[in-house]
Amino acid sequence: MAKLGKRTTSAREAFAGKADVTIAEAVVLVKANATAKFDETVEIAVNLGVDPRHADQMVRGVVSLPNGTGKTMRVAVFARDAKADEATAAGADIVGAEELMETIQNGTIDFDRCIATPDMMPIVGRLGKILGPRNLMPNPRVGTVTMDIKAAVEAAKGGEVQFKAEKAGVVHAGVGKASFSEEMLTQNVQTFISAVQKAKPTGAKGAYVKSITISSTMGPGVTVDVEAAIAG
């Protein structure tokens, strides 16, 4: 077994015996042990009592975090003519139509969010097998298929986070940076959990939120008291 480094060993010792803590306590622990040489992302994993293979148990949504994510989002927009100009003016990093589709088909995906006007969906639809597994497929339910390109681009650039349950029923997201204040991170985490709660599907049975874990990019995770977190 590989020997653990001093930083990893120290972090694990700090987390020992800590479980089902409050959001604020989890944030303090995670921040204190995010000691990598870069500004680590603070991440949340919410384990849900759903089976996303069933349409009535799929969890999908979007939320604007009050303090942003700290991440520079690269936004691609499928649009033509005036809407393409609108996307560029709003700050989109990549704008195109057929040529953008071909770029993606050739394996270049240099963006974190993909937005499209409704008339572009026949083109974008051909990319389902590429964009879908990466959670990049434009979807009207989360506001990424829209005629209001300006608002969609600005929201993506301003800290909006999309989430979608994976096969095991887990929702992952980055909710800020370790350099954020404890208050900023706590607000972001609470906002994200509330959004997941509101996205509860009609087919969910039994306990909806089973566990919540907060961690940093390079650090161990700490579980949060679910009942206290949901109560806000």
C-alpha cells in the first residue's frame, strides 16, 4: 500500500471521529484542511433515494449560488445571426452552428456549459451521445434551450450551477473555493441543498436525501447531519 503523505495523514486525523456535523462545522473542517498549493474547490455530494433510470425519479435542476462558484465558466452557444451576436456580446466564449457541431464531433469540448436557441436543437441533438454523459446537453428545463441567450450566458458566467442525479442517485457539484469565507461557503451549501430538495421528483419513495458529504478537491469528506441541513 502506498504511504500517505503528511498532508493527507494530517487531514484524516483532523476528520477522525467527525461525522453528521452541521453545515457550518463541515465547512470549517474542510477549509482548514484544504492545504494544496492551489485554491481547492469545495464539493458537495448528495446521495438520494432515487433510481434515475426511471423517468419519474430523475433529479435535475439549476441553482444560482449567492456567492458564485469561484470558477471561470467557459460557455458555448449554438445560435445564428442576431442571436449569435447576442451571445458574443453577453460574453459567450464559443458561438457557432454546424461548425461548432463538427468541432465537438471531432473531440474538442472546450467549454463547461452549452446553451442553444430552440431552432438549433436539430443540430445539437446529433451530439446527444457526446454531450449527454458529460451533463452538457442543452435542456429547456434548466434554461439552456432558450431565446433569451443574454440571460442564459450571464447566469452561467455568474455562478449558476446545474445538477443531475447520476446512475447511483448521487448529485455532485462544486459550491465554491476553499478561499471563500466560512459564511460564503455555508450560504452556498445551504442554497444548493434547498434546490435539490425542491427538485424532488414525484416518483421518489421513502427517504429522499440519504446522506450529504462535503469535501475539498484533495481532502477527505465529512458527512453532514441530514435533518439539520434540510431544516436549514
